[in-house]
Amino acid sequence: RDRFRFARARRCGLNHGVFNEDGSRKATPHWIYVDDNLLADIRAGMFRTLAAAAEAIFTVLGFPAVAVRQCAVALDKWKELFVSYKLVLLGLEFNTREMTVSIPHAYRQEVCDLLNNHWHRGRRSFTINEIETLVGKLGRVGQAFRPMYHLMGSLYKSVAFCLNKAEAYKLTVSKDFRALLRRSRTKITNDTSLQEARAIRFAAQQASRQTHHSKKTFHICKSLREELDFLTAL
């Protein structure tokens, strides 16, 4: 706390303050996304704000009656709720004192370990699952560090290339895969029965799954190696 020097906030065109003209507190806004609620308040008002959030949930979904239905709020998680100026929400760390949004240290270390230990310079080949895992983790880093998306060109091209080659390989060696692919490309129309539509979607799912989980290995090209080295150094 000694690192910070707190100052009284002043209202402006973007932030109109938390008090009405008569001096009373304005209602605390709640930003809800699916089952997450993002809110902010001072220590004195936090208990009332959390109580309002719980009451709103119960008003919409029903007040607790465990004898007849499941409680709308996971009480075990509610009891373990950690209220702080720094909180991890949707995979990002929000710090309301430094006014920053960042990647949690543990996740950043996990990505660094993956780059250093798995994608080191001595590595020559990879599978689709391995590079998709890396792209997924770097994509999450990009949520807080936007330039990351511009540093992954070769990775995206490698994924697309490998998927195309894996599908072509499966087509040449697997009769069952060819049948799945033909079935998956059947057009679903208004005249298609529900059972037939389910069969087509299942075939598409299985064909995609077999392609993405292919054990075929691919060589790390020069541009991909340069990109991996740059990301590791970054």
C-alpha cells in the first residue's frame, strides 16, 4: 500500500461521480456477463453491494429453497469470495490501484515454460495438437497484450497448413475417414429429417476431431522458428 498515494477522485465528462446532487450515494452499477458480475465499490459500501447482487439473483431465479430446488448461488464459492483491489476475472488480472489489466503471473510463467522447454531451438518437428495448444495460450496473452496477435502470423499459417495436410493424408490412407468426410459435406435442408441432420453433424464432428488429433508430425520451417525465438525472447 505504501507504493500508492491515494487522491480524491473528481467528476468529469466520463465519470460523473458516485453521489447525487443531494449528497446521497448513487446505486452501484453491476456489469453482468453470463454468470460473472463485475462491480467496484469502497470498503464501506462493499457488503451492501454484494448483498444487492445476491438479492437480484434470487429475485430473478428464486430465493433459496433447497428442499425443492438447487440454490441459484453456489454458496461454497460465495463463502470463499475474495474481495480486493486486485482480482482475476475471466482469466485477466484487474488492478484498480495501478489501473492495469494484465495476465496473471502464474499463467505467464506457464507460457514461458512451454516456449522454453517444449519449443526450444533443438526442436525440429511438432504435431497439430501441440501447435494448437501454443496458439491458444498465446491468444489468451493477446487479450491483455494486443500486439501479440500481430506476432503470430507464422503460427496461424502453420496451423492452417498442417490441418490441410493432415486431412489430405487421412483421405489417402483411411476409407472410414473418406466416408465421414463425404457424409459431413451433405447439405442440410428443410426436408432433411432430424435423425439425418444429427448424423451429418456427428460425421462433421468426428472428421474434424480426427484431423485435429492427427499424430502426423510437421517440420518447423525457418519463419516459424524465427517467430518462436522472438516470442521466447519477448
